[in-house]
Amino acid sequence: MPRLLVASLFVGILLSRTGLAQIPAERTPIREIPPAGIDLPAAARTHLNKKRVELTRKIAELTRRNSREVLDLLPDVEIFARAAQLAIDEKVLYSEKEFNAADKLLDIGLARAAELMKGTSSWTQQTGLVVRGYRSRIDDTVQPYGLVIGPDVKFDGKPLRCDIWFHGRYEKNLEIQFLNERLSREGEYPLQDGIVLHPFGRFSNAFRFAGEVDVLEALENVKQHYNIDDNRIAVGGFSMGGAACWDFTVHYPSRWFASYPGAGFSETRRFLGMDKKPETLPPEYQQKLWTLYDAETMADNLFDVPTTAYSGEHDGQKLASDVMVEAAAKYGMQLPHVIGPEMKHKLHPDSKKQIAQWLSQLAEKGRNVTPQSLRFTTYSLKYNNCAWMTINGLNEHWAEAFVHADLDAPQEPKSITLKTQNVTDVSVEFPDSTSPFAANAEVAVTIDGQKLPAVKANGSRALQARYRKVADKWTAVKSDSWPEGLVKRHNLQGPVDDALMDSFLFVKPTSNFISSGVGAWVNSEMNRATKNWERQMRGNARTKRDTEITDADIRDNNLILWGCPRSNAVIKKIADQLPIKWTGSELSVGNQKYDPNKQVLIMVYPNPLNPERYIVLNSSLTYREFDYLNNARQTPKLPDWAVVDLSEPADDYLPGKILSADFFNEHWQLKAAK
């Protein structure tokens, strides 16, 4: 994972294209990621294709059987066919050795298909190195993952410890390479009597966006097939994987019994050298969006999960752990930091032993399911839960929000105390299986010094309560209630990129555009988005025409709408229900007028046809080819809406010149002009 500092030659064009300055600059060509592979000899290509076609035929036959048991295991076969197809079609085999690996992987797929034909599946009871797959809800593609199943694991129902290990950056680590590695390398921290999950993460994105969802979906799939102990799941990783581990630690702190990140990065500004070159800083809205993945800003959450960092003494990426040690200290915590003596970008054997022993001791006890105290910070409702506390509403997104929550006693507490900042809606929930309260006990509640009516645990000890701030006063509300009208809430809070973290559908326009320039730009951006989803997120951007969209499509998907109110029937249908006015003759944001013949709208918003889902206008992931060069750059580049001027062409950083961009307020309305 190379550390790429911002080149000064990049500054001018960045500033000019965001409307902040007009400084001329030149750019160097951006290398292609993943890089092109070797040309396969005709005979080799024919050989692989023959096996792939045969495997695909057997997969189709197994699918036609429509057996629940077979369909559940079919992704374990499909991963091999898909990996080979992508490797051949995209030309991403890089050596004769990898050709041989692809050949052997297809043989494994054929052998598994033959087993399923007979009603057997030996790999599901196998220890050692195993690769499996699942079908993603995001784009309906089959994605692989690797397992290292300890030699002492018994498939007798005993709950198993599971560690998730995030791999480092390697620009040639595609499906074939990943599967081959996961069948030939044990990894850094194998378990004798547990399972290590090695997620693919959809290639090289620091396990962000669809890569993040990949980890969660893979883990759920592992749980379906193995008896994983929910209280003994840990996260670890190194290099790019260390960065991912920091993110998963602070985003989901109450899910893990321990965290052990190494190297990588834990924030954006310092890692990219912008602290020393402030002239390279991007627009303010991009800096706010850094908080989505900047673990440093959520270091308070380390309170909720035991964490030990690792760095090589001479590793340039030691900064990641140093930053987190500093950030934790601001909250009064001393973060353990194991340093490998004389090591550069590598794990030290003695350090590994030390960390493994620490993990084993913590695993014996497992995570604290009902902690007496919580400290949880967030900047977005995307990440809103810690153990028994959930944040349902914020006063303002992308500003620090926190809840400090305490029970007055570890067993049979009589009170709950919450201290909040920038929070308007909060829930507490204690299921009967983990509740510390006595049956039918009355529990006092205090929020920000305000005493509220006591709540009562039910006969099975469970307790659930929700509170909303109204006119600066907290009040109890029903657990399933929401304010009238649209409000930002978990998984419906923006920005644009968030819509690509769940099931989505590209919707193509079929009518004439407002202008030929708008049409050319839309088609170019749509084609680019389709290609890059396939190349960078290793998926399939499912696409339909605007005239083909069904009620089921609207119910089940975030709709990525390409076009304008003239060219796209769905945009035309909802245009008068959007907070920004866009017609065939007008594009206006509040009182600001734009030329719809030369300027276009990018936006994310709850779908007026189904407010439980998003619509997005004219964008997919907002980071582009320049940001593929460094994982720390893979952050959202646009907020909830932006007006793009087409007089400057799209490039590898922006879709055009950004004339104006901002977030909607918490009710999905335009913010008041300053």
C-alpha cells in the first residue's frame, strides 16, 4: 500500500475544478488499476475456456434442480467459474504460474459440482484452507472468501471463535489470485481450535463501501455454515488491512471481543501529507466526509473494545497507530502499542506471539455483551449503534455526536444515565437474554441532567425505551416512532456513495436529452460508472431502461437514475417532489439559477416513490481513477447534492467543474443560505 503524497502539480487543477481557485497545473497520466495482464496463448485460453464452459453448464444444471440445499452451496462452486471468466475476459492473469492456478481452481470447481450432483459436499466438513462464496445483496454477484479452519475444530455444534483478518493492498490481487492464495497460505494468525475469515473485500478499496459490506455479508454466510460464537469474534489486519481494522473497530465496537490492527492508516490529512501542505486540502465538504472513515475522529469508541495496535519500529506506516495512541489519550485511554524491533513493513515473530497470547486470554472470557458503560462517537447515522444504545437522530450530520451511557451497577441496576452531544433521538434496548435488570424492576432514566419517568423491565427482564429531543427537552416516544415527514436516519442519511452499499439498479434514459452536451456527459458518466463498478468493485452494475422499472424494482433497490427530466421517465415522474427544481427549462437550487443546457445535477435523496430507499441522480461512487492509486483517498468526493458545469470535461478526479455542492439538512431540505 504505497503512501502517495499529494503532488503540488495536482493542486491547481483540483482547486480550479471545485471553483475555489484558478491555478493552472499539469497532470501525469494515471496508471490503470488493476493493471493489464499478459496475453494468454491461444491454446491456453481455449483450454481454460473449455473448462469454464463445462463448469458453467454444470452450475446451470444444478440451478435447475431448484433444491434449497444445493442452491445454498452453489456459490461455493460459482466462485471458480466467475473468477476464471473475469480473469480471461479482463486479461488479468499476470504469469504462467497464475494460468496454472486458474486451471487448478477450475478443477476444484468441477469436483465440487460433481459432489453436489451426488448430494455430497465434503468441503463443508473440511479443516485447513477452504474457500467459499456467497451471493451479495448489493448486485447479485457471487463473491469469494477464504477460511483457515483450525486442526482441532470439531463440527459437532460447539461454538467457535472466529477472527476476521483484513488483507493488505496488492493491485494484482483479483479473484484468481485471491482464491489461489487462500488455498496455499495459512496467514499470520491461524487458530488451533477456531476459524479465521479472510474476506476478499471486493479487491483494493481498504474494505470500504461495497468492500465493507462484503466483510459483513461474508461473516453472516460463515455463521450460516458454522457455529460461530457471537461473543468471540475479533478483527485484525495489516497494511491496508490495518486501516480496515481501525475502521471496523470504531464503527462496530461492540461486535468484537478484541481488535488488533497493524500499520495502514487511521486518518486522511496527515497520512496524505496535507497537514504540511494546507494548500492541498480539498473543499470543506470533502474534509467533513473524511469523518466517515477517519478512525481518529472516533477514538472514543476504543473504550468499548479491547484493542492492541502493532507497528514495525521503522515502518513508514507507524503513523497510523501513533495517531490512534494520541487520539485515545485525549479521551483518557492508554492504547497498547506493540512495536516490532528493527522491523519495517512487516510483523515481528515475537510481537505476533505476544498479541496472539493476549487474544487467547480475551477469547476465554469473550466480549462483554451488556457493558456497564458505553462511550460512542459518530459523525453519521450510518454508524449509530453500540451494544444496548442506538442513536436514531442527529442535530447535524458530519459534526461530532456522542452518547456516554452508564448503568449504575453491573448487575440489577436501578438507573440509566445518558450524556449526549448533537443527538436528538436515542434508544436503549436490553433483550431478555442479556438484560441485567430484575424482572418488573423500575429503572430511573436521566438524559443530559434531565430526569425522565422511570421505565419498567418486563417479566422476562427485557427493557426497551426511546427518547426524542423536542424544543431542547427530552421526552419518551414509542420505540418504532419517527417524526413526521422525511428525516435522515440509519442507512438513509447520505451521501451519494451510501446508495451503493445496498441493492441498487442503474436506470438508463430512453428519451431525448435537454441538450446534446448533457446527453454526451450522462452517457459517458454512466458507461464509466458501469465499467468501474465491474473493475474496482468486482461486481455487476445491474441496469434497466427507465420504461422497464417495476414496483418490485422500486421496492427492493436504490435507483441510480441517469439523465435529466426530459430523458429519464423516472426522473420526470419525481421531479416535482425533489428539493431542487429541475425541469426541461430550469435548474435552480433555492434562489440560485443554473443553465440546464450546460449544467447537470448530482443528488442523493429518499425515493419519493419509496422513501425507504434512495434515488441518486447521475452518479455512482464519487471517488474516481486518481483515488484508486491510494486507499486513503477512497473517500466520498461529493456531499448530498452538486451542480456540475460541463464546460470543463470530466477527468480522473471530478465529473466536471463543481459549481455548487452541499449537504441537505436533517429533514432532507436545502440548508438556509448563510
